[in-house]
Amino acid sequence: MPGGRAQPKTDKSEATRALILETAMRLFQERGYEKTTMRAIAAEAGVSVGNAYYYFSAKEFLIQGFYDRMTHDHAAEARRRMAHTRDFTERLEIALTSWLDTAAPYHEFSAQFFRTAADPTSSLSPFSNESHPARATAVELFREVLVGSELAPKLDAELVELLPDVLWLYLMIVVLYWVFDRTPDTERTREFVRRSTPMSARVINLSRYRVFRPIVRDAKGLIQDFILPTIGRTAVK
């Protein structure tokens, strides 16, 4: 559980936890993250301050709770949308677009969270240990994007193992662009996804040809030596 606490999953405790989280998200939108206190969240939710801290030991863990919930919602929606296709390009675009649709209600105040998440020492950083559950859920989704496609059997097995983490980093690039996108319905971000996804898929597809094997080996070395140590290995061995 967020905050390092192990709580029994009774219907009442889950309802209370959800109420506190929903109240916090509403106040963050209305007042901003920095100006919203745990005391104000507790008062709006109709619970004691002690009860609020029982479920979330610090304000940043409310954001972790939000991350976790949104990541699971995103994964469920992406799985539903891509169930009909095995085309890798289409599955990848669906996964990215589903994230944009799931996150859309929170775009207005996303920059407030980004200021904190951009701090490499913050537990809100997507690369932090505290963010590992949400990150692992997203990486597993990208594993399904790849493994459920017609492309996976044609690729080097080790590359198939490493690619989900790289695709998660691709999502992080999309998220960064989305945070600063002020076009209606974040249309520039959506166009970026539409145009970059086929290109990314083509690069991955080319890796199966013998002439590109030396480049693939170099790419795998870079991923193993520089990328995975930074984000924490989430690939299944």
C-alpha cells in the first residue's frame, strides 16, 4: 500500500481510501498541489486527519495512489481496445492513445505534478522505487502489446525481453510532450503519437534482418548498461 502500510482490504477501508483519494484529486485541481494540505483533504472528505494519514502517510503518496489507479485504468482500456488486432503498429498506437484518453481529465493540473515528479530525488518521479508498481504495470502492458502481435515471433528473443522497458520510455516522452501541450484536446500530442508510432514500429521491425544485427547488438548493450539500471529492471527473466 502507498505509504508503506499494509491495510486489510475490507469494503469499508477501500471505500474510505477511495474517498480520500478522490477528494485530494478534486482539491489539487481547485487549489493546486502545493496549497492543498492533508488537513484540508481530511476535512473535505469528512474523516479525521489521523485517518487520512493512516491510508496515506504523506501527501505525495496520494499522487502515488493516483498514479497506480490511472495506470491500471489505462492498462484495462488499452487491453480492451487492442483485443481485435495483432498488428504491432496498431497495438502500440492504441496503448499510447489510451493513455492520453485516460489522463485527459487531469491535464489541467498535470504541470503542477510534473514540477515535483521532475525532481530525481522525489518519490513522485516515475523512475523512483515508490513508482515501481505503476511502472511495472505499464511495462507489462507494453509486453502484451509486443507479445500479442504478429511481430514478436520474428524478433530476437532477448530483444523481445528488453523492448517493453524501452516502449515505456517512449510513453514517458509522450507524457512529457503532453504536459506542455496547450492545443485543444492535446491534438499536437495525439498527432505526435500518430506519426511517431509507425516510424518506431518500422525501426523495431528492421531489427529482424541480418544486416542490422550488429546495430541490434549495440542497441541491446546500451539498453542493458544505461537504461535498465536507471529505471529498475522490470523485464521478466
